[in-house]
Amino acid sequence: MSLFNKIILNCLRQLPGYYNESGKWIEPQPTSFTIKGTLQPLSPEEIRLLPEGRRTSESYNIFSKTELKLSSIENKTNPDIVLINGVKFEVIKVNKWTNGIIDHYHIIIVKIDEQSNN
């Protein structure tokens, strides 16, 4: 039994791009998948700990048994994207909680500012 109602969240994972044999950059299409989890607002303390410039963005906690990916230069990965009512949020933090009772991931997502990507 769960304390919170789990919902299905739609996600996108962008695989890293690459150069083909002719030297042209290829950007693969993102793959879509779903996860089950609970969606909750950040606490004032969690908002304060967000990076400068992201504190006024809409943001949420996700608690799920499914791990989502962060951006990583070493692993050449982009952050996973979570869609909420058609709005894109990027994963900025993932913590694994293993207490032997209900193992899960605590994920923080922040709304992507589509205006700054133009």
C-alpha cells in the first residue's frame, strides 16, 4: 500500500548525437517512455537549494522506482525530460534511496524555459 497516489508520467530520453561516415552531425530522435511515480511540489528549502536562475522556475519532486538520467559530460548523456500537461521539465537531480523497505529514487525536475532556447 502506498501513502500517495502514483500517476503515469511521460518522459523523453535524448540519445547523444554523432557524426556519420560523411562527417555530418546526426541528432537522433528522442525515445519516449513512461514511469509511475508521485508528483509533489518542492518545499521552500528545496527551492532555495536550486541553482541560481532556476529558483523562480516551476519545479517538482518525483518519487519513483524508475531511475531518470541527468546530464553528464563523462557519459555523454542529456537529461531526461518529463512532460506534465504538455510542458517540458528537465531532470536536474536524482538521489537513490535504499532503506530496504521501499527503495526508490527522489528526482527533482525544473521547467525548461523554451524562450531561452531560440
